[in-house]
Amino acid sequence: MKTISIKKVTAMAMMLMVLGWVTMSFVNKANDAKPWKVPEASKKMKNPVKTNAESVAEGKTLYAKHCKSCHGSKGLGDGPKSKELDTECGDFSSAGFQGQTDGDLFYKTKEGRDDMPSFKKKITDDEDIWNIVNYIRTLKK
């Protein structure tokens, strides 16, 4: 019977602990999608900007400037900066995301939280945020 030295056992135990920590950090990142509480009044807001080609085009331009780097060109959450974030960007094309109200999307874009910045100061015209909402609605699967 072959014996294993105490050094090898210790090294293996340390390696397993490190592997466990790495695995848990990935699991924690995947599970940290905490609910985003949007005030009822904001959820019920109706989009005052008619969805038409002009609004969607304007929203696409603004999205490319302010959102694409994290959320990706198709809203899949795979933009080049997404890997630097502690939270996932989400998939705008998913049914769950698209099931949110326009008011939800407006509020989240304007107010931000955690890694998602507030756009109150960068996009000061509410109509522009509504245009982004109209564009995001085109990113369905």
C-alpha cells in the first residue's frame, strides 16, 4: 500500500479549499440578482413617447452611446465592460425582462443602482430615456 506524505495531503487540501472559494464566488455572482424594487407609481407610468421609427432610431443611438458597453449590442448583457462588473447586466431579450412595464425600465435607467449608474445627469431629457425604452422593446428574442 502506497502512503501519501503529510505535505501532499496538505497541498491537496489547500487546492480543494481554493477551488471551493473560486466556485463559490462564481455561484454568488450568479445568485446576486437581488430584486429591484421599483415604486408602484413608477411601475404605473405610461410611456408618453409614441413608439415609431423615429423614436426607436433615437433610442438606438442613445443606447449605443450609454448602454451598449455593458449591455451589448443586442442587449444580452455581454458588452465589453460587463466582465468588469460585480452584478450581471441581464438579458434584455428575455421574456422576464420584456415583461416589465415601461415605467419599470424608465425608473431603472434613470435611477440606477449598484453597478448600473443613474442617468439623471447624463440623459437629462426624460423623452430620451423613453426613446431608449422604446428601442429596448425591439430587442426581443
